Amino acid sequence: MSSRIGVIVMAAALLLYVVIAGWLAVMFLQVGSPVSIGMAIALIVIAPIGAWALVREVMFGFAADRLGRALDAEGGMPEAPEQLMPSGRLMRDDVDPFVTRYSTAAEADPGDWRAQYRLGVVQDAAGRRKDARASIREAIRLSRIQR
């Protein structure tokens, strides 16, 4: 629930930013100097890019959350080892065997979104965020194909 509140706060902050950026762009255009016109154009270009990035991340988050809830309801989430770091990440000695185990499972069935999602969860717990996002993105893609 707190992540949803965070998303709402970020969306509201972005909306406020877009409104203020638009207002500033109009003000810069009214000045009419080459520098102010350049600033106005920059504001007009950057605000939609920020909105697009936030929408994309929110869509990724909701899709990943939906798959995580479905997998958890099936009892298919990976089991955590007994020892974890205080941050919730895997202990250094557990990282390679754990990631290898779930990576092998995902490679064995490349069309299974569940295996890809489990791999992403394990990669995230191992601190491999970029790989985890790629695996979860692939799981989202596969789940859409299987509908």
C-alpha cells in the first residue's frame, strides 16, 4: 500500500512540474530573447519526456506487482535462504548458487513467465537490479502472450 501512495505522490509531483514548466515556458516566450526562447523550448521538450518516463515506470510497476501477486497466490515465489543481509539481500556466498539455480530453470523453459519472474526476484535480492528488471520485463511480455 505504501508503494501505491508513493506512486500517487510522484504522479502529483510530476503533474505540478508539468504545469509549472508550461507556465514558465509561456513566460520565457513572452520575454522574446533568444536565450529565453531556448529555455522555453527546453521546458516544453523535457516535461513530456519526464511524464512519459514516469508513466512507463508506473506501468512496469503495476504489471510486475500483478504478476508477483499471481505467482505468490500460486505458491510459486522463490524461497529465501535462512540467512539474509539486514537489507534483505542474499548473503555473498549464496548469490551465485541461487542465481544459477533460477537462471537454469528460466533457460530450461524460456516461454514460462513464472520462471522469468522468479529469476528476476532472485536477481533483485542478489543486488543485480539491471538484470532483475530485464527478467521481470521479459516475464511481463511472456504473460501477455499467454493470455
